Amino acid sequence: MAARPSFSGEISNMLHASHGNPIEACMQCGTCSGTCPVATFMDHTPRRLIGLIRADFKDEVLASNTYWFCASCYHCSVRCPKGIDIAELMYALKRYSMWKGRYQEGLIGPVFSEAFVKMILRSGRSYEPVLAPSYMLSFNLREFLQEAQTATSLMLKGRLPLLPPRIKRLERFRRMVDRIIPIGGAS
Amino acid sequence: MKKFALFPGCSLEKIASSYHHSALEVARALGLELQELDDWNCCGATAYFHVDELLAYTLSARNLALAEKEGLDVVAPCAACFKNMYFTNAHLKADPELAEHINFALEEDGLRFDGKIAVRHLLELLATEVGPEAIRSHVTNPLEGLRVVPYYGCQTVRPRKADEDVEQPQFFEAILAAAGATPVDFPYKLRCCGGSLLITNRHAALCLVRDLLQAAQKCEGAIIATACPMCQVNLECYQQQVNLEFGTDFSTPVVYFTQLLGLALGVPPRRLEFGKELVALAPISPFAEKLAHQAA
């Protein structure tokens, strides 16, 4: 029987072949952490997170908010002297944590992503009002009111859609998705 | 007249409809034909890639295959749509096995990906396909003295595609200068607006937006020009929330670069959908009024 891959091996395998060098190339220089505009909001900086993965600290990594706070700005990716696509690594970690159903309690990211994908598989297009409950319910009263106020201003300017858009060939679109995700998919 | 397939993306349908309309006006004025892709679907934003990579590539590949069917290169005005489509195209071209897998799904919609077209971003397209010189020659209402902040954001330039300059690009400045405006030297021009963090980590995103608005004010920019709906919405529509959160009093207008360019090209302001913004556009009113006088 083949040996079970280590956690760091699993994460490396999730990175698509064309997504830069493997994390083993990391020399812990910290350019990513120094570049990241949201590093100060993360519990582990990107550099530290890579260190944790390589040392197989699976529980710490899955309990971290780091990758859910990554905004996909790719600044770290273009600056990494070792050519590691760090933003893509963050995507891989998000997928891994969704797949395992393990993420830090209270994070909006995983819930929002799931709601978004389900919405697209239903209609083929994005419709913001459907998504609101996936995050507005986590807001405190002040945030909720501010968000409602912004939405109202946008509505008055005709910038929010009233009816959900959908693509024309929706049935064929759903059959297409079914060929990729046969169970629990769109139809 | 050079023709391209236009992938508007979900934002341009409503919340960024001024970007959609002004892009069409500017393209027409500069001799480019943009033909909207028939029955396009959502590019996937960032969410698909959080859930399943294969699904994300499939949904993006459907749009690429639609453009291939028309035999046209596809242009996306939204930076996020552009990034998703550009890299799906590149990855599928580099990995025939992956492409074949996805083609099996596309078959259900009578489509096929062969990797025969290119994906372009509107800003880059205007900067290279048309070029500043040609733009300048079409300008009838130069935006003289208007200090514009060229805000590239993230995904118009990143990730890196070839050996282009990802730290100090100048093509946005070149377009603004061609329109007669003064592009300011904006140190945060490539810094992130927070993107969808405004939803998933509101506090972090509002901090990023505050920092950008502060930097824009510091270099005395009268107006911020963007090339992405996410950037526009975060910087403009959430400006009031930034003010409430941090006790600031920002009132910096944020428009799409195509709206400014359209104004310089003499397109009537209403066709550029001015008036849908939440922050008043005082700095550009002299240029808009000039056009109104000309029309009268």
C-alpha cells in the first residue's frame, strides 16, 4: 500500500503544475509578508503559514484565518524571489479547508464562497441580493445599517438589479456542470 | 475597423453599467468594434476557485469557447474577469489533458476549447492596440489641468504574464496624458482595494480603502480613475462607510477611465452615464459643461 502523503505533500499536490515552484523552494525570506496588504489582519503571516505547512502543522493551518483573508492581489506571487505562486497556494488552502469542512469559526469567506457558487450553478450569472444573507447576518447592527444604507443609495441610482439575471441555455449549462461535478451539482 | 468579442461580466450589467456604456462609446470613437458574446456566463469571480478548480476552469472555458466560435479575441473590462479568463486560457493551452477533460463537459453545450484566441483587458487593449498617439489625435475636449489618480488595482497587471513591468507600469498614465489630463504619481497605484474582502472581512477592506483614499488626497489627485468595477465600488460606494468608521471626510470622486476618456473624445456626458455616482463629480464639470455648450 502506498504511504499516506504528509499534509505538506497534500497541499503541494493541490497546486496545479503551471502554478509556479513548489513551497519546498521557500527560503523564508518574508518578502510575501512584507508585501501583503492584509498581513496585519492575519493570525499567521504568509511566510509563517508556509513554514507551518512545511512542518506539517495541519491543525494550526486549518484553524488559521490567513488564506481566508487573502484578497488575491497577487503582489506576493510576483515578488517571491523563489517563484512560488503564493496567492495560488492560498486558493489551494481554501479548497482544502472547504473540502475537509474545517475552518475557523465565524469566518464569512467559506459561507460566502459556497453561496456564490450555488447561485452561479442555478442561473449562470451573479445576482447580489441573493448573496446578502450569507454575510449580512454576521454583521453587527451598526455594520448592518451602514450596508443597508449603501445598498439603498445604489438602488436609488439604478445600480442594483431588481430581477435575477440568467443565461439562455441554462439546461445545457447545467448538464455541462454535471459532467464535472456529477453529484450534488446544479440539477 | 478591428473587431473584438466583449465579455462584459456580471458587474457591468448593473452596478458598473457606466463602465459598460462608456467602454462601448470610447471603442466606437476610436474605431474598435466590440461585439458582446452571446449567452456568456459569470467568470467565477474568486469564489469558484475557492471551491473547485476544475469547475472554475470549466465555467471560464465556456466563455472562451463562445469567443472561439466567433473567431474573435475577447476583451474584458473587469480586471477579475480578465484575470480568470486569461489564466484559464493559458493553463488549458499548456495542459492538453486538462483541456480534453473540460472539452468533455463543454460538449454538452455544443462548444469546444481549442486555445485559438487571446484574452485582453480593455485598458491594455486601448494602450497597445490603439495607443496614446492615436488616442491623442481623436481628443477634442482635452482634460487640461485635471489631476487624475491612475489606479491600476491588482488584476489588470498581476499575476505576471510575460516579462512586462509589474512594479512600475506606465500605460495607464500614458492614456490619461493622451486625454490631456495630468496623471499624478500615485505610489499606491498597484495596491489592493480589498476586493471581495469588503464582504468577507469588512474591517480589513475598509482600512485598505481608507489608505488608498488618503494616499490619493496626499498627491493632490482631484479624481481617481479605475479600470475595474470592484475597485470603483470599493473606493466610491464605500467611501461613506470609511468616513463613518474612521471619522474622515473623504469626498473623492472615482470614475471609470473610459468615462474620462469619453469626455476627452467629445462623447456627450449622458452617454457616458455620469450621474450614477454616489460621490459628486465636481472636478470634471467644466469639461462636461463645455460639451453641453458645444452641443447647444
